[in-house]
Amino acid sequence: MDLRVVVVGAGGKMGREVVKAVHAAPDMELVGAVDPGFSGTDAGVLAGLGPLGIETAAGLEEAIGSTRPTAVVDFTRPDTVYDNVLVAVERGVHAVVGTTGLGRDEWDHIDQLARERGVGVIHTPNFALGAILMMRFAQEAARLFDSVEIIELHHDQKRDAPSGTALYTADLIREARREAPAAALDSVELVQGARGADAGGVHIHSVRLPGLVAHQEVIFGLPGQTLTIRHDSIHRECFMPGVLAALRRVHEVRGVLIGLEKLLFD
């Protein structure tokens, strides 16, 4: 049976790519699109495909009520994603979430509700398969290298900093490494923030510039050597294989699963 998918944030750059990917997937049917900024516009026209006969709805409740989807995909904003996921879960619809910015308490609430409703929610801060491998390799390296810093670079329209990918990478590093190195006693910031954000002992530096898409490097250091692990997203289509993989397997999940690698590798 084909997966019936609603794309939330269909008018955004990521949303348009998801619309194209779902429409092209032989085992999926694009049944709805949501974006209050483009309400009434054909989703196919938004994505550059031409008319598909799918009118973009202003809200998710309206879209779910008229399309009966299997799953929704959310690429919206940190201030709207929580309500969107709650709407989907409360109506027994699986959710794949790429939007970052939710806190642990919010995810815990979603997890409890999803388990009660018997549905799955997959959230990963980065759907690019290369980025998932970058984070996994960084976690392995952290077992041998205590000293590490993260530099993440994104387009200048990204709202949150540090990125969800950087924060998740820092979490994986903390889980893996033996101990955090002692802070350099003679390190003085002449300009506040010069050393970046301290995410539990892992310094993260955020760059926002036009021309970038999504990039991250993790730099490890030991006496006499450094190791750099870097991933570059050149075009947003690189995220689509991961999004489709999550949609195909979200029905296997009950509650919230954070980290697509848990399905790909475990």
C-alpha cells in the first residue's frame, strides 16, 4: 500500500524538495501540503513541477481532515513545529520531523502522547546520509581524542544557532569520550563569544553567510596531530534519501525516535 504523505512547510526551500521527492517515489502518494504563506496555491506549482491538483492548506488540521495521510513531514520553524507534531500525533498520524529547536521536555511530551496513540515520530537534525556518517565517525573518534571543537556553517536564513546537527554531534561526542579535557587556564576571550558556545564541554562555532547551504566539520586534536571530519551539503536534494527512508520506516516506531542512524545501523 502506498504511503499517503502530507508535507508541512511545503513553500519553504526544504519543503519544495520534499514535495518533489515524495511525488517521484513509486511507493508514496503526495496527498496534501501545508503552508499558511502559500494557502490556496497548487503544491506542484510551488515545487516547480506544474499543477498536481493539490491545493496547499493553511493548517495541518485542515489537511489531515481532508486527505487521511499515513504520515506527515515537517520542515517548518522552531516556533511552529511543536504544535504541528501534536496535531499529527493526536490524530494517529506518523510524523517525520526535520525542524530543530525543540527542547527535551517538548520531545518527552510528544513521546508520551505518541505511545498512547500507537504512532511513531522520527526526528533527526540532518537527513543527509553523509552527515549521519560524519556524526557516527565523530562519535568513534571521540573515544580516542578528548579535545574536539565543532564548526557549523549555514545559509544566512537559518534561524537557530548552533544548528541541531552540531548540538546532536556534541551529544554523541559526550556519550563516547572518556572525559572532557581541562579548560586552558590562560584562555581569555578578548571579545565575548570568541571561543564559541560551550555545549557541555564541546565548543561550537556557528557561521551564517549567503552562498552556504549546510556544512559541518568536527576537529579533534592530540599532541602532534589533528583529525578533521567534514560534511558538505551542496544542494538540498541530498537530504531526500534520508527523508524517504524515514517515511518508509516510521511505522516501525512507537513514540519518538531521535537519530535516523538508529534505524540505518542498529
